[in-house]
Amino acid sequence: MLPCWLVPISEARGVLLLQSSGVGNCINMLSLTSGGRFPLLMLVSMRGDFGEKNPWRYPMRRATHPVLEAMGVTCPRADYPEEALRTVAAALTMVFQAGQAVAALFSQKLLGAKQF
């Protein structure tokens, strides 16, 4: 496998990393992936989830999954470490072999709630 800086642009693949609080900012972009029928892989850390102290994170946590599904994005979820690799592998298959939009959701049970 070539280092990322040597991979031809035509073979490069990207991923969008964001927190659930950023999903609301992506609605218009998600309509473009649906209309354009191009693959999209998002890895989303779920804030406002298990053990969250910040009350401002809860509304977007409740909205993230339904909003993504309403925009045609499939949302596999990993709650525990043993699920993380399988979830990413499944998402990679759905995105880069089937051409779908997928958001792998990683809960705070997996990532841990912030302590500050």
C-alpha cells in the first residue's frame, strides 16, 4: 500500500470526522450526496450521550440519528470497543463498494464522557 501522499487523486478516498453537534451544520451538504449519488463516509462521535454533563449537547444527540436517516444516510452504531472495528469495516464496504452515504456513530460508552 502506498503512503497517502503518493496515492493518485483518482484513487484517494476521504472521510468526514465530526461530533454529533456538527451534524446539524451538514444538512445541505447531505442533500448534495443524495442528489449526486456519491459515496460519503462520516465517523461521528456522539456528544450528549452516556454520561454527558453538558446540557447543550442533548438536543443534537436526540436529532442526529433521525436527521441523518431522513437525509438517506445509513447509521451503524458502536457502543463498545469490540463493535468499533466491525462497524467501521461495514461502513467502508457500504460506502466504497455500494456507493452509499454512511455515518458510523460512536457512543460515549465507547469513547468515554469528557471529564471537564
